[in-house]
Amino acid sequence: MRAVVQRVNGASVVVDGETVGEIVGQGLCVLVGVTHDDTPEKAAQLARKLWSVRILPGEKSCSDLAAPLLVISQFTLYGDARKGRRPTWNAAAPGEVAEPLVDEVVAQLRKLGAHVETGRFGADMKVSLTNDGPFTVIVEV
């Protein structure tokens, strides 16, 4: 699993004109990609990392500050544009594999005590955020 994690001061995701997920104030916006060999165990490992990674101001984590997370599925994180002009998506897991694993990341975060908002899997989503720093890291498990 791969995640692009952005420290934010507010973020939201809109589908068909409706806000389906939103966090206000300091937190993390997390784009999650799934590949073919990912497992529920990797999803749980990613959730633990997201909850405890110390990238908020003062080297704090979401768990330290009870900061919210906005988690959005993003198959394009496994796009490969090394050849030609059009990326390939061969490394991205198909929806029937990826969706339950993204849901597992969210479930594990909530089990840890996190407030988690989400996008809508497979939808055309409009994501807005205020990157705080800017601060962006890639996390892989």
C-alpha cells in the first residue's frame, strides 16, 4: 500500500456537488493506493503509521492531538509514466480488491480512536485542501 500524506489546515472532498467528507483545522489528508499483493494486515500497518506519524507541528501525530484525517482512495498512485506519454495502471489493484482494503485502513484508524472522513470509492471526486507547510510525505507498507 502507498499513501501520499499531506499536513493540512482543512480539507474536503465533493462528489456531484455534495460534500461527502470534510475535516476542519489541523489534520492529515491521505490519498491511499492499493496494489495487487496488499493485505488486510498491510492496511492495519498503514493505519497505525498514519495515526502515529509525527508530521504535525511540534513533531506531533494525529494520535497526540486527536487530529482528524481525510482518507481518499487514489488508484493513480500506482500509475507508471516511465515509458511513452500515457501512464499505465497495471500495478494498481482492481476496485474489487482495492475498495475493501481502503475501507480496512479507515476501520483500523477508527479502531485506534481516529476521527476519519472519507471520499467515495470510484467516484469523480473534487478534493480541496490547504496544505500546511507545505508538508507532504509518501508512506509505503
